[in-house]
Amino acid sequence: MYAIVEIAGQQFKVEKDQQIFVHRLEGKEGDQVAFDQVLLIDNDGKIAVGAPAVPDAAITAKIVEHLRGDKIIVFKKKRRKGYQKRNGHRQDFTKIQIEAILEKGGSKAAKPAAKAAAKPAPKAEANVETKAPVKKAAPKAKTSTTEVKTPAKKTAPKKAETKAKAPASKAVAKSTSKKTTAKPKAAPAKKASPKKDEK
């Protein structure tokens, strides 16, 4: 008899009295743990497949010890850039021993683990309630500042329009004065040519 179970985000094929290494679990050495994410159970040729988990099935195990894995060297390099980085890493593991594979009645074994996970939840809810009034007060301050800024923006374009009109009127006056001076100069030149012909 064997089962495929998900433990700490990884899938393992387990049998009774088998010892496996999984990612670090909460709990002390000698504690009992239960896993209810059983994906498949094979009981002497009778296969039960879950969708995604087999209902009312669980795996019970015992924590043997907490330990660390071998050192892994993580080396990064970018060629022609002068970049090299060397890091070491040791993963935390928990060694567990499978005690039983339960096809039925697994929900009873998994209840203690669910109760332990439910205890921290009320503290998180209390923190959310205290932060909510602070967030509501912030939008009120923003609305008051926007009301003050809006009249200033309306007055600024009016000043710009008056300044723009003044240079345009000066330019028109200059252009008209140049035109009037050009006409008298052209008139005497025409009168001078007939006088030369008479002499």
C-alpha cells in the first residue's frame, strides 16, 4: 500500500514506516503531524484518485529530527562585465517517519493541525481593524487640498491671456508705421524722372 501526498508544496510517494526528508515543518522532535492533501491511494490494486485530493483521507507521521542539508554553492558570472558573485546555501529539512495511511477517518487526524493553524488568525483580524480607520481619514485631507488649488489654476490662465494680447497689438502698430514711411520715398523718385526729360 502506498500513497502520493503533498507536503509543504512538494509531492512524495510514501509507504508505511518509510522515512523521508521534507522542507522544515513546525513542531518539535517526536510530535505527531497529519497531512490531508492525499492525491492518490493504492491499496493492493484498488486505486483511489482525488480531484484534487481524496476526500476523508490523511497521512499521519512522526517528526524524527530537524537538520540541514549539504552546502550548495551558488555562483553567478557575467562575462566581459567584471561581475562575479559566490554564495553558499544550506536548506533546512525535517526528517519524518510515516506511521499510517488512512483512507477513511483522515479528517479526525487532520483536525489538530487545522486547530493549530487557526489560532493566529484572530490576531491578524485585530490588526486589520485598527488600520482601517487610518485609511479612511486620509482621503478627507486630500479633498480639502484639491479645493484650495483649483481657484489658483483658474486665475493663472487669465493673466497669460492679457500678456499675450499686449505684444500682438504692439506688433501691429510697428508694421503699420513701416508701411506708411515706405510710400513717400517711392513717390519722389517717380517725379524726378520727368524733370530730367524737359531740360
